[in-house]
Amino acid sequence: MLTLRQIIEEAEFLVPDDTIDTSMNVLWLNHINQEFFSVVKIPEVQSFLSEKGKDEYVLNSNIRQKNIDLVMIGLTRYYPLNENTRPLTNWYHFSDTTNTLTVSPAPYDSDMLGYVRYHQIATTTFVPSNLNDTPDAPEEYHYLYIPALCAYRAKAQDDLEKAQMYENDYRSGLNMAAMNYQSQQEVTP
């Protein structure tokens, strides 16, 4: 497990520059943390029990509408409500503001298992005063933050050749991580 301090120290060793302060490194690490989850779709599931006739369920705050890929209650699958939703289709809508899942039709029985499969998002905003934080990415991908930060540091020095080299290393690892999780998403009930 790498801490922000370890990632920054490694990047400072690989791309030295005394003019880049800790707050700038942390700002870049926040961007890297967000980007990781934009590219790597790590599936998570939140389950709940239905209530007969209830069409709204409050879910955890780590879920975003754009990251939901499956909603089921009992054996009934619900599809995203959009302009292509046909009449009589089981649909759902999720509000990012209230964390509320709305389904139609409402479940016909209580105590049926409902679940929402979604992709993880970055939940931590790093601050320069806490360099002991760790990236939100799974531990085996923490190393990717080093070449990504090196690319930012090299770009700040206008060393585009070095920046491209680190960017390529980072993108290669990021794409591999995305492929590792993609196979988990292809299996749908």
C-alpha cells in the first residue's frame, strides 16, 4: 500500500524539480484518483429488501446514475428511464442529489432481494496536510499513481518527451486494470 507521501517522494526522485510544491503534487494526485475510476470500472453491489408498493429506496452516497449498470428486485430487471424507454417497460431512475432509486412498477411483494450493481467512484479528496492517505484505487494499482504524477511533473518542466514516456507507462497500466475488471461486468443475470 502506497501513501501519498511515498508516491510524491518517488515522483520527486524520478522527475526532480524544487519549484513544484506539495500542494501542486496533491492537486495532481486528486486528478489522477478521479481519472482512475473514470477508466477502470470496478463493480460494486448494494442490496436492499423491497417493500410491497414502495417505489423509492435511498441508497449509499457512493453511487452515481451514470455508474449504474444493473437494477433488479427479485427476478425483475429494471432498465434506465430515458427517451428510449418504451411503455410498459420496468424502469428505474437514480437521483445523484438525493441518492434515491425510483422504480416502476413498484415491487409486488415485500422482502424480495433488490440490488444495484454500479461502478466505484473516487471518494477521497486529498489534502496537503495528510500525506498518509492512500489512493482510492485497489492496492495493487497504487503503483500507477507514480508514472501518472511523473508525467504531470515532466509536463510542468516542458519536458514533453519524458512526460510522454511516463504517460504511456501510466496509460498502459490503466488500460490493463480496466481490462481486468471488464470481464467481471460481462456476466449479467
